[in-house]
Amino acid sequence: MGELHGIGVSPGRAAGPVHRLAPPPPLPPAPPVIDIAVERARARTAVAAVVADLTRRADTAADATAAEVLRAQVLMADDEMLLEAVDAAIDGGAAAPHAFAAALAEHRAAFEAAGGYLAERVSDLDDLRDRLVASCQGLPMPGVPSPGHPFILVARDLAPADTAGLDPAVVLGLITAEGGPTSHTAILARTLGIPAVVRCAPVLDIPDGVQVSLDGSTGAVAVGLSDLSVRSVNEAQRALLERRSTSTGPGATSDGRPVALLANIGSARDLAPGVEGVGLFRTELLYLDRTEPPSFDEQVAAYQEVFAALPGCKVVVRTLDAGADKPLPFLRLTDEPNPALGIRGLRVARTMPSVLDTQLSAIAAAAAATSADVWVMAPMVATAAEASSFAAACRAAGLRTTGVMIEVPAAALRAGTVLRDVDFLSIGTNDLSQYTFAADRMCGDLAELLDPWQPALISLIAACATAGREAGKPVGVCGESAADPDFALVLVGLGITSLSMAARSIPAVREALAAHTYDECVQFAKAALAADTPAAARSAVRP
């Protein structure tokens, strides 16, 4: 039995035979173009078919996160600029499949150069290219294999259309050669509760049928297991999940220190029974597929649906996190030399203040019609002045509790002054890692820098927690790192007061907290802060 190592991105253990995702149909030989009109019609037929398929998958997706990802792909496929580039390639003598490949290669290069959120969409473009090329040839895209028994799915990477429809009862775990902690594969695996490991390239050399196990927390992959070992791993995981399925109640350490365990959602569809509240309500879903922003009434209805489902509960709404490297058509912002460092999040209000004003008014109206405890926070805040300006806008709209996200190192370093005019902080560890280490979230070769156990990141989180404690104001974490039960112990030991994550991850974190005292968490945090490497920090909690 051998052992491989990747990056664990969705906690849990699983074991079973490997089955690989089949590659897409290859680009056919380039034939001479006899009739340009026929090729153009062929291209449009392919687009219509792919858009219809992705739309169907989005409409039937199990959760709003998956649906949001798939609808973003639909926007890419249905983009007029793409069709114009395809037409130009056909006019130049390329057949429809080759025209799609050429046009999307240009889009891919532009996304990679942009970095940030757009670079994260490169794999989505690759999947779109493959689907369009296959459709042009009248060929189906190979889907997830169906060997007739539960298995471990292995792939170079997984497209949203593949990941969104996975059945956790059949696909026990995921192992990919590429990807990163914030890739769609990782996010959707956590949402579905499927253990997953990414950036494990040697897994592609394992033949189908070989039995492996994976640990979605540590990234370890064991190869060549016996039937007995496979049963042992899966039985232990089932027992763990059954125990956690009965886990209810508020989060707390074993000695009774409360820690709010909240859910990250994109819409009311993501709400799960029994949650304490919502720590991150992403409002971007309402703005997708729009050439004009949603109206005041549309927004009120969407927000009120969530608030009404959580009477008396805390709901933290993040204002629109878009612009620059997260483009939305209606914003009509100009191109930027480095959009990852450009006009996005709260900064959009500099040029389009009406978007923020309307959203805040809609949130306030929806909050007034329900008994939910509504908090509002702004993304991409860098200075105390920005925080103060946002707080003033919220108060003018009639919102009581206002805060900001800590995603920019400057804000973390000056957390005390940022807190002067706001009521709380929420740390987005995904972007904070990206900006702290100058490591794009989708640059696989730098994925180890995005490990939340990096001591520098832990130090920035500690600085925010200390500022909150001194100001007597709460500081939460809503990044994906909060879903790691071991890392949650460190966060609590640092002084973090709430943890927000995919709803499926809450029971595991609740269980971890209940097994340790607050003083133990403090000792874990001190050891992690003193560590020089992520491995040393992790071993402070899990020897």
C-alpha cells in the first residue's frame, strides 16, 4: 500500500475503488469550410444545446450555490462577444468546433491575465469549450461514471456541471489532480458533504478499480487497500455521520463557552433546519443574468424570504460583492489593468452609489417586515474611513447593526480603528489569504500558500480577534476555513466569537468544540501562532 498527498478541501474520510471521469471528445481534424452560413448555424445550434443543458442542470441543482455556478456558465456560453469571436474565426476559414476552441482560448488567456475571480473561472471556460466542441460533433459529453457500486471519483479537475449533480451515496469521495481550496470542486464538495482532496496529480496514474482511501482534512490518499480496510473506513465514517446527524443545539465548548455556528447561504433554498442563523448571506445570486439591477421590490422579496424563515435569528447580509474581477453586466465598469485589485465590493459605490443605496433600503424594508436579527456587512473594505462611510449609509437606511468584512491585510492590521464606527467584523479567510500571500486563488502551483494553517494568516486573524475583544465587539469568520473542525478550535482559542460555513459542516464543528474546553482551544491557538509552518501549526491540534 502506498500513500499520496494532496490538499484536503472537504473534511471526512472515504474508501472504495477508483473510477476516473472519461476525457471529453477531442477536437476533430480541421476540415475545409465549404459553407460559412452552415458553420455559423452549426455554432448557434451548439450554443443553444449547451445553454439548454446547463440551464436544466441549474434548475435541478440540489442547492443554490451549485445553481449559481451553473448559471454563470450559461452567461459565458450565451455571451454575444463569444459568438462574434466564433463568427470571425469561421469567416477566417475555421470549422465551428475549431472556431469555439480558438475563441475560448482568447477568453481563457484574458481570464488568466486578469487573475482573481476571473482566473478561477478558467476551468469553467475549458469545460464550456469541451461541451460546445462535443455538441458541434453531435457527441455527448462524458458524465460521471456509473460502475454500479459506490466509488471514489478521480479526475484531472471537475466542472461545475459534473460536481453539482453528484450523489453522495454513490460518489463517496473526490480526488483531483488540479484545483485548489477555493475552486468550485472544493466549494461544491463541502456543500454536498463529500470528502475531497485536490492537487494530487499522481492519482491519475492509478488504474480504475484499485481501492483507495482519502482524508479530506489532511489530504492523505492511501492506495491499494484491502476489502476489510475499505469497509472499516466507510463504517467508521457512517457511524460518525449518524452521530452528527443527531447533533443539535447551539455551539459551545465543553465548559460552556458559546460559539455561534452559522450557515453560509446564497438564497432561501440553502437554508437547513436547525441552524442558529446565517453568518454570510451572499446576495450576488439575485444579480446574476441581469443587464439591469434587480428592482427594489425584487430585492425586498428575496431578502424577506430568508428573514422570515429565521424568526428571532441572526442573519448577516453581505452587500453586493461584484465588479472588477467579479463582473456583472449591468455594472458596465471599464476594464482595469489588474481587476483583482480594482473596483469591486464596496468600491463599486464610488462610481455607482445607487446600487448600494437601493440594496440597503431593500434590506431595511425586508428586515422591518420580519423578526429576524438582521446584520449587514460590506466586502472589500480596506480603511477605517471606508468602514465609517458604510456604517453611516446603513444607519441612514435604518439598519441597526453594521459591520465589514476583513479580506484586505490593511484592514486586519488596523482592525482596532476599523472597529470604531462599526459593530462587528467578519473575516473572509479565502480572500485574506489571497491578498496576504500574493497568491491567486486558482494558481494551483501556489495552493499551499492558501492553506488556512499558514502562521501569517493565523496572526492576522489573531489581530482582528484581539481588536474585537478590546472593543467589546464580536469578530466572526465566514471563510471556508471555519468548516475545518480542527481549525475551528484554533479560531475559538484566538477569540473568534462565531463561525459560518456550509450547513453540512456545522455538526462536525459543533462536535469538535463540545469535545474541548475553552482553555484547550487557547493552548491550540498559542501553539499554532508559534509554529513556523502550516504542518507544524496543524500538528499542534492533530498530532
